[in-house]
Amino acid sequence: MKEDFVLDRSLYKTIKNMNKDKMSGLLNDIYYMGVKDASADSVNMDTLREKIGSIKGIGESRLNEIMDVIGREINGE
């Protein structure tokens, strides 16, 4: 698990004095740090493939198509 974000006094004072543009930039940076942390590493593709493959009516070719779509979404394609 990732370390919790800590808002210390100096950062609080910096944020308190920010204008709209600087605050927007800071929030975007924080958002993209979160996106980076929530990467595909948290998804076990083998387990996902096994569980989807166990669904009745999903054959090998359909399973491959589903896994391709999932892979492209995770990689942002």
C-alpha cells in the first residue's frame, strides 16, 4: 500500500496563498500522481483471465478478444 499523503504546515501555508491557476496545477499534479500509482500492476491479468474463462459460454477466442480489450484499456490505448 502506498504511503498516505501528509499535509504539513509549510504545504498548508503554500496552498493557502495560491491563486486559482497555481491551485489548478497542484491539483492536476496530485491527480496524475494518483493515476500513476493506480497502474496495471494492481491487476493480476492471469487471475482475471482465469475468472473470465470460467464463465459458461466464453471460449478461448472470445476470451482472447476480451483480454485484448482489457489490456488496451489498462495501457491507455
